[in-house]
Amino acid sequence: KAGVTQTPRYLIKTRGQQVTLSCSPISGHRSVSWYQQTPGQGLQFLFEYFSETQRNKGNFPGRFSGRQFSNSRSEMNVSTLELGDSALYLCASSPPDSTEAFFGQGTRLTVV
Amino acid sequence: KQEVTQIPAALSVPEGENLVLNCSFTDSAIYNLQWFRQDPGKGLTSLLLIQSSQREQTSGRLNASLDKSSGRSTLYIAASQPGDSATYLCAAASGSARQLTFGSGTQLTVLP
């Protein structure tokens, strides 16, 4: 069974631009969560989607948004990029009968 | 608000030693506690999941314990190997069952 797949693996963007990251969960998993990892703040929860609905949201500005499609694939979008948005963005999926989280390899976003 | 702390922040041991990594959390109302491993620049690999009703879980050379009343979990690694060198993260699932609060990690180096 394939793991959680995140694309792209690396991105370089300029301040003020927007970016879209993609996450394909493990087959059969309907819950997808997103996390931001930075050296200063560690791993922080962004939001969680289940059956195309956002179930939970962390303490991030409205520039960070996401969505989930009917096939459980998820995208997150960051608008008006700031230098501080440079981070490793991780996606995790969970099976319907468990709260265990399985993470992808992440997308490394660099804002210049 | 859940807070998770990991001690020590870094640990260096010679190959073959048994070692213990510590994780503490402030809110004992957790659904589960999960231990992860992260290699540099990579995503998270799930090592062990302990449900709130369990006291410990074992996988190979790894054993994780959970004491909800004291807000503590430990990860025991037996007969450490250089390939165990990585950052180890613990995460508590509380509030929304799939929202994880992470500790800042313990960076482990096993010297040959």
C-alpha cells in the first residue's frame, strides 16, 4: 500500500506570491491533517479535513487555507507569502478506525 | 491548552547502550500518545502508538510506556545502533482526536 504522497517536494517562491501544496493520503484514509515545521516553532497543527469538511483549525492567519476533494486528496494554499512562511509542510492521514497518524515526506517551501 | 515537553533535547551514546527518552504532557485527557522518528529533511515515521487505555507498547527493540496520571511517556531503545540516530518526537492527541501536539524532539546520536 502506498504511503502518504506530497507534491512537490521542494518549492521556491517570492514574497507576495501564493502557493498550493498537494497531499494524497493512504488509500482508504479519509482524514487529512496539515502541519508546519520550523526550527523556531517546531511542529504546529494547521488544519484537519474529513470527508471534504474542515473539522479543526490551528492558530494560523487566514492566508493559510485548505480543502479536501471527494477522493480524500487535500490541498493547502498560502497566499501573500512572507519570509516567515519558509518551512517544511507535512501532511498526515489517518484510517477511519484509528487515530494513528501517518506522515508524508513533506514539502520544503522557501520564500525569498 | 496541551503542552508537550521532551527531555533531553540532545543525547549522544555509544553503540550498544540502552537508553530512555522522556516526554511529558500537561493535559492528561489525551486520546493517545504517538512516538515518531524524523531523519534530517525528511517526514515523520510512526514508531509506536499508545492508546489512552494502554500502559505500554512494544515493537522490536522499542518499548513505549504511558502514565496518564503523571502526564509522562517514555521511549526505551534497547541495544542502540548507529542507524537509530535521528530526532525522536512524541505527540499527544487531545481535544480533536486527530490534532497532535508535538514536543520539540530529542536529537539522538549513536556513536559507532
